[in-house]
Amino acid sequence: MIIVCSCAITMADNTYKWALYDVKGTGEFHDGLAEFYSNGLYGFINSAGEVAIEAKFKSVEDFEDGQAIVETESGMGIINRNGLFLLEPKYKRIKKAEEAPGLYVIESTEGYKGIFFNNRLVIPPINSYGDFSTYYFPFINNINILNGKIYGGIRKEGDIFISKTQTKNKMNRLYFDKNGNELNATSYSKSSKGLVIFKGENDKYGFKNADTGTIITAPQYSGSLFDIWIKDHIIVFTSKGLALINASGEIVIETGYLQYEDDYILCVTYEPKMLYGLYSLTGEEIIPTKYNFLYKIVGDWYRCEIDDGQVAFNIKTKKKYPGKHFTYSDGMIQVDQEDGGYYYINAATGNRLADTYKYANDFSEGLAVVEKDGDGYKRIINKQGKTILRETEDFEIKGNIFSEGVIATRYKYDYCYMYNPLGHGDYVYNQKGATDKTIDIWFKEGLEAMNKKRYSEAKEIFYRIIMNAPENGMAINNYGVCLDNMGYKEEALEAFTMAFDLNPNNTTAKNNMELTKKELLQQQEQTEIETEESNSGTFWDALASFGNLLGQMAGNYAGQNADNSYSSGYSGHNNSSSSNNASSYQTQYSRWESIAERHYNSITNTGFRVRDKQGNRGGSAMQGTNSGNYVQMKKSFRDAQRQMRNIRNDAKRHGVTITQSKWETATITY
């Protein structure tokens, strides 16, 4: 039985899965970066927990599409993920627009506005006045910022933009699609039934068949709101206000004012006061015309304002929920009540979560941070209202939402990032420069993965520990246990031997090492027979002599036996009082370093792909080599690494420091 090393972990709850532990700041991760605060200034850390952009800004906003708004002493600007300025910091205000990635409204110190889009100033803030709303993007301040052309006043009907320009004799209209491309008005001038609008001798307008000339509707309207058919309808002026006409020339709706609202028509009456309603294009009442205001929340949900309050109204189910403010995110509507408190509505099912909360944030990645009255602890709930996690005395939720798979927390006075309890998703956090506390967290995660027989996952966790703490014998032993359970017994033996070399008193590693040696000896004869049968006539045999040659070349630098194994050429030193001894340590270390490098290069860097017995790609090799020699070469590589480690540890015990070579920790993963 292979034995696992365990260690004491000071964790309070198995639910915590740390992405990053003991790091700076509690900002949200966006584009792989999160803000942090230090000495009165802000910067950004990356997904390894390292400082990616130094803390040198008075304020920062989250990254989006590779850009972030920042503020310096000289003003506001925009940086990229490398911290370089895309827009110099000299502006009084910068506002990110929602209508398009990379779209910003900027304002100079003189109060002039402009537009920064696609990494350039498309409208410089020089004596610029007008409406800089981005609602009609790509038209801003009557400029199409995609082509730089200036047009008349812009309005939107359905998915079409309309530009009106008044000349001396008539009103000129141009039409554009949602991307700002000019449309051929002629193709929209006729309904699907062949109707066109025409002007009669009485200066009124009616409809006729464009092909036959047959008058369908006698001239009786004073004009049209626009000259083309939108969604196969057209809006005309009548004595009552406006009328929606269908493709056959029939009046569908007639009221004070009409406007397209997505696939519906917004209706407004003026008597006895201005009231709003919503109707389908066939005239079906969707929302009665009795509200002071209508605003779409999301999908089938509208915010409807009446004299005594507001409601969230679903136009399909007719469900209503009272509230003061309504916001949508991640499939859930958050409701701020008139008398205080919050609750949630599932936008898809229309059902309300049972609880009311003192404090609530938007849902994100399936979860929301809330606080109930009474205990003062925040908790994380799912879309069914179930508490997934709550704060404790030493665990505090600092972030407002989950972003890129994590949320900021504070654990035992350290800032951390915790994985989403519903799953890690596709986000990768690989902490570097780990503290002892971080390694304890990783060790616990590795043990949990091993207990659930997720050996591949556990192996990566223990490998991460080894890279940050190369003398952690327990992690090295457990790395070997994972390899053994995955079927890589030779590699497992190397790990057990490494753990034992680090600490001869490590009885767990010693027992595992001896047990694995016996198993390998028992399997050796059968393995050799299977190897001869499976590799005959393949690239392995073709390159066998080449592999032997490489082994001989490496053997010239150390006491190598005929079977490609190494006799230990290093027996240790008794003292380190002289510079000659320090030099001797380095000479011995460099000799084994050269051997490790040569074996690594001969196995991995000669240009062809290699697969293991399971068919997994793992690197490149010189077309292949006899599998027995390949194993021996890798064993020789590991032997050289062990010698380097022993020399460096012995030197350290005698007061001599040897810089660890990358060849001591290099790995071959196939």
C-alpha cells in the first residue's frame, strides 16, 4: 500500500477553494487583472497574484476589452494591459459607453467633449458642442464615427436610423442600418403587399398598389412620420395624432403618438394626461395604456410606473412585482423595494425568491452576495435562494460579485480570491511566490483531490508546491503517490527517492520507495517481453543505436555503468572552511548539470513528437528510441538531477550557497 503524507492545515471549512491566497487587494478580475491599493495609489495584479501594473494611479476602473480608465495627477487617461497609455492622462472626465467595446466619451479640462473609439480620437474635444449621447451609436453628435461623415438630426425607429435634413424646398431623409450603412430607401418604399404611399390632388396622402396603380386608401393623411416601411408597417399623421398602417393599408392603432419599441409599438395618449402602453404590430394590447412611464428591463419584463408606485411587469405571464428600482443580471432581476430591502425575481421562470434581504448585489456566475437582517454576516446564495456559503469570524466576503471565476475575500487577515463554489470554469489562477500559508492551502486541496481519486488533478497541485517549495518532502512523496496511481511507477520511484534523499528519516517515503522497487522488479521480466513485441519494427528500434550513442556521450562526463545507470560520483564533504571546498561543490554541481542538460535535450529537443502508451502527446524526440533505452535515459536524467540536489543541499549545510540550475527542476512529462 502506497502511503500518503499529510500535514496540519488550519482551515475552517472545506467549502473554501482558493484561487489566490495572501495577495494584494480585493478588486474584481477582468481581462485577467484586478485592482489593488497600496500607499494611497492603485495598480493591478495578474492571475498569478503578482503585481502586473505598479500602484501609481489616483483611481482606476476595471479592465474591459483590454483597456482601463485611470486617473493620475495630470488627469484621466486610458491604459492597455501592459500599463501603457492609449489615451494620455490629461482629461477631466472619461466615461465608458455600453453601446460598443472601446467606446468612450471624453471631456477636456475646458469642458469640451469628444469621442475615443478603437484606440483613436474620432471626435477631438476641441470647441465641440452638442449631444454626445451614445444611445444612437454609431451616430454620435450627428457624426457617423465609423466613417467620419456628418449628417442631419438622427432618430431611430426599430432597427433603422433616420437622418433628416431640411433644405429650402423640402425635407431630405437618409436611412441607415444598425451598423451605420446607408440603406437603399427605394427597396423599403413598398410594403410586402405592393403598397406605396402617394400624394393626392388634395395635398393629402393615401396608399396605392405600385404595380397596378389601384388606390387602396384614398388620400386622407397629412403625411408620414418617415417615408419607408419599417417591419412592414408605416406610421402616418391623422387628426388624432398618429396611426400605424399595416402592409394592406389598414389602420392597426391610432393614438396621440407612436414609436417602435423592439418588436412592439409604444403608444402614448395625451388626454387626460400623458400615458404609455405597449401593443403588438397587429394591434394586440400588451401593456394597457395607463402608465406614467414604461421602460424595458430585459426580455419580456418592463418597468411600469403608476401614480402609487412601480411594478416589474411580464408581458407574457402578466405577473407583476412591486418595487422602486429594478436591475437585471445573469438571469435574475434584483428589486429594490420602496420601504427598504431587496428581493430577486427569476427572469426566466417569473418566480420570486422567498427571502427579502437587507443588502443585495447583482447575480453573477450563478451566485449573489447578500445580507439578511439580524446576524450581520454576508452570505452567497444561488438562484434558488439557497445559502452556499456564509461569512464567519475569520472569513469575510469582500467582493460584490463573482468575476472570471473568483470573488475577493479576507481570510484570517489575508486578502484572498476564492473560486466560484459552483465550479472553476475555464479560468486559470497559478499563484507564484507562495507563502507558507498558501502552500498549506494547496496541500489541503491536493489531499482532497487524492481522497476523491482525482490523481491527475492532485499531481498538478503537489507539483506546484514542489516548484515553490522544492524541499517539501511530503509534497514530493504525494506527487509520487499520484504518479503511481496513474501507472507511472518509474517516475513514482524517482519521486519517493527524491523525498527520501531530502530527509532519510522520512519513513513514509522510504517505505514507498522500497515497495515500488519490488513491484518494478516483479514486472520487469514481463515488461521486457511486452516491449519487444509491441515495439518491433517501429521508430523505437530504428533509433535504438542513436539513443545508446547519446548515453555514451553523456557517460564521458561521469561514472556511468554499461547499463546506462550512474554510480554515485559524489560522496559529500566533511567541511566547507576553505574556498577550495566551495569551488569543489560548484565544480561537482556543474558536472551533473551538464549531464542533466544533455539527457534532457537528447530526449526532448530533437524534433519529433512522442506519445506515451496511452497515446498522449508529451514533447518531441528524435523520431523515437528503443523504449527500454528511453526509460534508462530518463532514469539517467533523474539520477543527474538527484546528484545536483544532493550536492546543493550538502553545500547548504556547510554554509556554501549554490544557485539552483533550471536543469535540476526541469521535467519530462511523457
